[in-house]
Amino acid sequence: MCDLGHPHQHGPFGFLVDTPGIRAIVAEARRVTAELAEPALRVEALRPAFATLLAADGWLPDACATPDETSGMGGGIGQYALYRAEDGSLCLFSLVVPPGAATPVHDHLAWGIVGIYRGRQDETIYRRLDDGSDPDRATLDVAKRQTLARGECYTLLPPADDIHYVKTISEEASVSIHLLANDTACVWRHRFDPEKGLVTPFRSGYTNAPCPPEGAR
Ligand SMILES: [Fe+2]
């Protein structure tokens, strides 16, 4: 399931956690991707099925809802692949952020939908004011802040509103579920330092699955 150290467990792609609910959301993502050309329409169409997944209890293994002290994201943040398409076109993962911890400011580079499964998070979304022509620098301004509790979702539609960070504000670790149209933890994306205006290449990695070798896709 969430620890691939055992020889009888699933490989690094496909359904790393295989439940009817995970199968259903992946099938729905495939359906809307085939039927709708616009990412904005796809994420809206996915909301009902995603809400059903967030409302259901008992499907997420405890091992995928646990902080990870060796995290590539820092702060004990665990990122657990639940489903990964081998071609990098879709992934479903849980993100576990300990109490008081925050992710780096980061982007995603793919459309998707994210919702809270446990705990509460504060999300801060940035607007980019520069034209992105300098790969090492970005001028960011806070566009929106919101508090999210179980069952609440937000959508990702790059390039708008694609840069954010989240912080856990509950006494328990927050667990959010992410469905994105890439292999999020294995793509090179960016972390940002809004105060210094700096951009750094960033690959978070999954806690429970390896990334393909560079250039393998
Ligand atoms: Fe994010």
C-alpha cells in the first residue's frame, strides 16, 4: 500500500492503493478527460465524484495518512501516491501536513482538483506579476487566502492561481487528496520565495514510490 518496501506490494505505477472509491475517481477523471476538451470544464465535472470520495470513511490506509520525517518537501510532510498513470498523465495522492507545518510556496503545472479529507488548512494563493521570462525570479502578490475543512475543494487551472502554499491549522495533521493531470511529485516544478523574489527548481518526490529516471518519459 503506502510502503513499497515489501515484495508482495504493488509496483510504483497504477493503483498503489486499490479501493473501489479510488477506481471510481480515476475512471471519472478518464471519462471527463476524454469527453471535455477544456480543463476548466473537466475540474467542474469532477466535483461530484471527488466530493463522494472525500465524504467516504475508511478507504485511506493509515500508512498514507502519516507524516514523513524524511520528506522531500520538509516539515514532516508526507506525499503518498495512491494512483499513478505510467505515462505521467494522471495521479491521485494524499498530502499529510503535520500541525503547524506549511508546504513551501509551490506550483503544480497541471490542472487538477484538491480537497480536504482530515483536519483544516489555511491556503494562500499568489498572483504572479512578472512575465515569467526570468527562470530564477518571480514577483508574487497574495491574491487570496482561505480556510478549508473536510469536504472543501479547490481547483488548479494553470497558469492562473497555480502558485500557493498550505498550512495546517488543526491540532491533528491535515490530510488532503489531490487529483492532478501529471505525475506531480516527479515533475520538475518550482518553489518560490515571495519575499526575495526567488524561484528554485523543485521535485518533491513521493514518500512511497520512486520517480522515473531523468529523461525516461
Ligand atoms: Fe499544492
